[in-house]
Amino acid sequence: MKVSVIICAAGKGERAGLGKNKLLAPLYGAPVLYHTLKKFDLPYIDQLLITCSPEDREAFSAIAAPFGAILTEGGRTRTESVYNALKRASGDIVLIHDGARPFVTEKIIADCIDGVKEHGSAVCSLPSTDTTVIADGENVEYVPDRSKLFTVQTPQGFFTAKIKAAYDLAAESGKSFTDDCSVYTQYIAPAHLFTGDVCNRKLTYKSDFDAQYPAMNAACGQAIGIGCDVHAFGKAQPFVTLCGVKIPCDSGLIAHSDGDAPVHAVMDAILSAAGLKDIGHYFPDTDEKFAGADSIGMLKEAVSLALNAGYVPLNLSLTVQAEKPRLAKHIDRMVANLASACGLPRSRVAVSAGTCERLGFVGEGLGIAATAIVLMGRADAEKQN
Ligand code: MG
């Protein structure tokens, strides 16, 4: 039996307050949508459809292309978007999944398909752990029996013909539904539940993007990279730029770019872990384009190069050695800039700073040295092989 998957991605994700579709926000160095698609890039999935609003079409196309996924027209509501996508679904079975649930597991996907074959429908769900009440906004009206309460997630799987028939009737009625099991249960038959996993959470609010997550793609192999860089004092300017933060200093660092040695070390670590050439190859200091360049912008480009090679950052550790200036009070901003450029939660980035006890060129105050180590996950293992 052929299996189609519809990824719901046509919403605006306004509750995340990111000023753009939250599925384009980076998570472990790649857009959320990329991670979700990656999970469904399985030999027994025959067709991937993504509901997409017109303003996201260009950005989604680039993410969808490596997976051979098809973009379908988003509607005014989730119900309309899914209905449009169902018209393009060619599989005997269709799984409908929220784009904002990138932590779905292969076991959940397999259980969903098996559930459809056995019961005609399979809705990922969890028994409710909280007591849930029915209230009028202020006062409890009714306390349902918790043992009969379940929270419903995605994927939700159905025989394509049946769920299409349900959506035809929903379209005729003009009603809007929040998910597919509601449509199926209303027009066809009570949908069948199967037990999912608490890890399959939905990214809804901005804070969800800063939380600790299990490392993405951990099962696909990891790679470690190291990078070092040094820049000498001697430029007539009253500051140094370290991790994108301008820090007052009696001398600037001599460089073709902005001289951000810690960021250059991080870039080399990332390129190295991804099996690429070093920073000088991609950002040569003979190229006028990089004169005075903002190194944080170059770091973002290095992260893209690594993603194209199939790797995303998982965590980053950086140490900076400098006799001057004192860095302690700037560390938080340095961490924030690196985390943002690498698409990592701040909790996955660490920066330490120290002096060299007056020994060597750092100790004599002649320059600044930085060493970075990064752990990368292989985002695209199958395609590499
Ligand atoms: Mg450098």
C-alpha cells in the first residue's frame, strides 16, 4: 500500500511571535520544517505534500526540494489547507502531521501506518496526565473522568478515500475543524487512538525554541570539529570585536575582516566537522568582499555550507585567551550572538575566557587567541551514502 504524508505548514504560527512562519525558525542549525521533513524521509513513504501559504512559497521550495516534497496551496483555515492537499494525495493511506512537531519518531510513524491498516484510522494521542475541567471561563461547570481524557497529537492516519470523503462533507457544511480526527469522527466513524510519545511536542511559543531538546539526528551519526585563530593587536581603533560584541580596548585587532578571532575559530570548527575546507578557502583575505567583514554574518554562511554538506550544529564550546580587555561581563552577549548565528539554544553554547598568566604572546598582550570545538549531527546521512 502506498503512503502519502501531508505536512501542515500553511499557518502563520503567530503565537510564537517570531515575525515569520515559525517553521522557518532555526533549530539546531536548520529550519524546523527541514527537521520535520527529514523524519518522514523514509523508504516506505511514497509522497510528501506540504501545505504552504503564498508568502512562504519561495523559502519552503528550497527546503522541500531535497526531499522531493510537493507544495500545495494553503487555505484560509487548516481545514481548507488539508482539503486542498488531500486532492493531491495519491497514496492508499495518508498521514497528516503538524509541521511544528519535528520530534516525531520513526516508531510513531510506523505505528500510525500499522494502525490504519488494522483499524482504518490511527490518531497519535496520550492519556491526559492533568485533571481537565469544562469551565465557562471562570467557573468549573463539569469535571470529566480523567481516565477517559486523551490529548491528541499528530500524525493522524487514514485511508485516503475515507478522509477525502469526510473532508468533502466538511467542505459542504462550511465548518472548520482543529484537526483531522474531528472531521473523520464527525462524518465517517469514531477515529482510533494509538499511544504516541511525550517527546512529540509541538513548537508553539517562542520559549519552546529555547528549551532543551534531545539532540536532533543523534541516531544519524555525529562529527566533532576544532578551530583555532589568533589576531594581533595594533590597529588604531578603541575597541575589539569578539563574537560580534564591540568591547572597548586601547587597541584594535589587525585583520582583513573585523578581526573577530573567536568567531573565526568557531567557523573553522564547523567547517572541519562537516568535512569541508578551512575558513581561508571560503572567505579568502585576498577578496575585497571580506574587507572589514562582519564575522557573525560569515559564521551564518559557514553554518549554511555545513548544512549543505549534511551537518547541523548540536553544541559549541569556545575558549578565548586575552590579557586585555576583560571579557567576563560581555560573555552573555557573546553566547547569545553565537547561539543565534548557529541556530542553537543558548544552553548549547558555552564561552569561557582567561588570561595567559603573562606568558607568551597572549600574556605579553600582543594578541588574542581562541579555540573552539563543535559537535555536529549528520542531518542527511542517507543522502550522503
Ligand atoms: Mg582570523
